[in-house]
Amino acid sequence: MSNRITLVTWILIAVAALIFFPWLAYRVWLSSFDSKRPFVEKEIERMRQAGLPVDNESLDTWYQERTDPTDAGAWMEVGQFVASTDFLTLAQGVPQFDPKTPEESEWTPDGWPAEAAARRLLKDTVDLREKIRTLSRNRIPVRYRIQFNSFQTTLAHMQSLRGIARLLDVECDVAIADRDSIGLTTAVKTYFDLVEVHRHEPFLVSQLVCSAIRRMAYAAIHKGIEQGFLDDSAIESLSKLLTEESLAFDSLRETFQSEMAGALPMFMNLDEYVLDDIGNGSNGFSRSMVTGSRRARYNDIAHYIEHIQSLAKLDTKSLDEAILEAEKSEEQLMRNIRNAGVLGAPGWIVTGVAAPAIAAIVSSFAEEKVQRNFLMHGLAIRRYQRKANEQEHGAFPDSLEALSQIGFDSKDWPTIGPKPFGYRIEDDNAVLWYTPNRVGRETQADPPSVDGSTPYADQLSGAVMRLKK
């Protein structure tokens, strides 16, 4: 009887152990989800005390402190008209606006099928373009009525901003076709003024749109340099504009900080932002992902904050170092997510979805800066040539080092990688080139050849400048 009781006792103990220890492990696992809560609360308070945005309310305050609402109504009117049916009717046959017009109709040195439509559009929009110029000229950062709501914030005016930039692109095409130095310089300045007015919105998508508009200006300057019609005044004005222009690459840390402020409310109120009206996952989330991340909320927030804070180490004085550090940061994030395992995965769910594509963004903004430096070289070559014209031989410099004779130091305007921009004389014309970062990080010995089947053809064609004598 005693032996039977002992056996029953041990069986009960074993059963209890089978239940208790997994339960205990589960409780320990759940408690680990709050282990980062003190860190999160401390970091958010530290950022708040430093005046940095940490939620929708402080992001709104941050935006208001940097912008002015005075011209917002006028900008909205311009944007609405550029997006209207009336405007698109005026723009028929212009490739920048009319999807039925093939890209081959855009301006090239060999011909311009859409010339009549482009000139008609500019004639019909004289007052509109003058209004855009007037609003942009003061460079006062405009404040739109934005309802900050984490990743659900809508920025409808950004689409109309692209339309305004495309109108300036038509203006540049006409100026280049007419070999009009003043017209091209005026349009390019409006591009840069337009960006300055709109670049203070605290979201990466806004910075990317502004970057795209700058590149449209760069493309126009590129064509002007190649065609060789820029006079001394235009060369000096464009060089000054490029030197003074604020670039996205130089304010990366501020951009990522404001992007984090827009993301944090989503972590804190996950159900509101990633579940639809009937409780299913949306915006890249499944319902099971939401359930798991809800439990591991503070670990998830901590991982996101740590990832964004790692970007504070980016050396924006060095294009190469910034790109390498961004790649390392992104690789480390992916490695952490892979190594988290099944038990740790809930602490990385929102971070994995919400973290911006750091490496691609830094690379894109760095490429924009390289393009600016590339144009500075092209303008310097033209300045050297025009000075040589005064001596009646009009020769291009034999090398980029020769630009020091006009006070231009190539080392002050670097490209990515250890080698400087490529340069040589071909058939009395000058050729300047570099290798885009997406293709490689070292300027090749010869300018890249581009045809319709070449990978990254658009980037490569913008990385070669053939200056006509």
C-alpha cells in the first residue's frame, strides 16, 4: 500500500512538473518582452527633452516650428490647377504630362517632335509659371495642413509638386533648344527654390521627392553644359546655385530622426495602424504578426530605436564611409532578425517591416551629391574653355588638375570610390565621366557605353558628359 502511494505521489509530481516548468518558461518568456521597457521610456524622454519629435503631436510641433502657413493656400491652388483636367488639356502632346506621347518626343540634340506642344504649353501658362517663381523666390518653407498619423499620414500635395517640377522641365527643354542661357538659369533656380520651400516635411518620402526634383534640375544643367551655349554669367550663377544648395545627404540624421518619430506611434498603437475594419492585418502585416508584436511591443520599439540611432554614426563628410556604414547597419538588422529564432521573433516584427531601406536611401542621396559634384566639374571645364577663348585658342584643359588655373580644385568635389572623375579629350571634344554607385564604386578607365539593353542605362547616361567644342 505504501509503495502504491509513493508511486502515485511521484506520478503526480511528474505530471505537475510537466505542467509547471513549461508554464514557468512561458511566463519567463513573456516577461522578457518587457525587459526593454525602461530603455524605451528613457530614450523617448531623452529625445523629448532634446526637442526631438517622438510622436504625432511633437512631430506636428516640430513641423510648425520650421515652416510658415502664409503661402500654403496659394501653393495648394497652383498644385490643384496643375493636377486639373484643364491643365492636362493644355499639356496634350507634351511628353512630361501626356502618357500617349512617346518618350522619344522629349528634347534631344537631334530633334524634338513635341516642340510645338511644349511651346504652346509655355505660352498658355505664363501667369502660372510667374506665380510659381514668385512663391518660390522667397524660399520660405511652406506649411501645409498635415494631419500627422504615423505611417497613415497623407501627403497629397507631394504629387502636385511633381507636376510643378515637370512644368519646369518643359521650360528647360525650350531654353536648351533656344540655347538660352538666361532661360535655363532661371528655370534651374526655380527648381532649387521649389525644393527649398518644400524640403522641411519630416518624412523620407518627401525628401525623396525633393531629391528627384533636384535631379531634374541637374539633368537640365547637364544638357546645357554639353551643348556649350552657357555664357559666363550663367556658368557663374549655376556654380553658385549648386554650391549653396542644401542636399538631402547632408541632413540624413535629421531625416531619419523625424522618420522614427512618425513610426513610434504605430508601435504603441499597433491595432489602430495595421488592422483593417474587420480585424485582419494590413500594410504588410498578418493578424498573427500583430498578435505576436503586441506582446513584445517594447522589445520591438527598442530594436527600432537602436537601429535608427546607429545611423547617428554616419559620416556625412565622406560619401564612401556613409554608404559603407549604412550597409553595415542594414546587414546587422537583417542578421539580428534571422538570429532571433522563433521565441525572439515577436520582438522584431514591426521593426522588420517599418525600418526604412537605409542602404538604398543613403546610396541614392550620396549619388545625388556626386551628380552635383560632377556638374561642378563640367561648369569648371566650360569656364576654363571660355577663358582660353579669350586667348583665341578655346582649348579644353588637358586634365582635371589643369582646372586649378581657374581656382577650381577637383579634390573638393569628389566622386564615390578611390579614383577621381574620368576625363579625356576625344576629337577636340571633352569627355567627363564617373561610375554610378549602383554600378560600381570605382571610376572606370573608359566612359561607359550605353544602349537600350544596358543595365542601369538611365544612371549611366547621366554619368557621362560629352562637351562640344
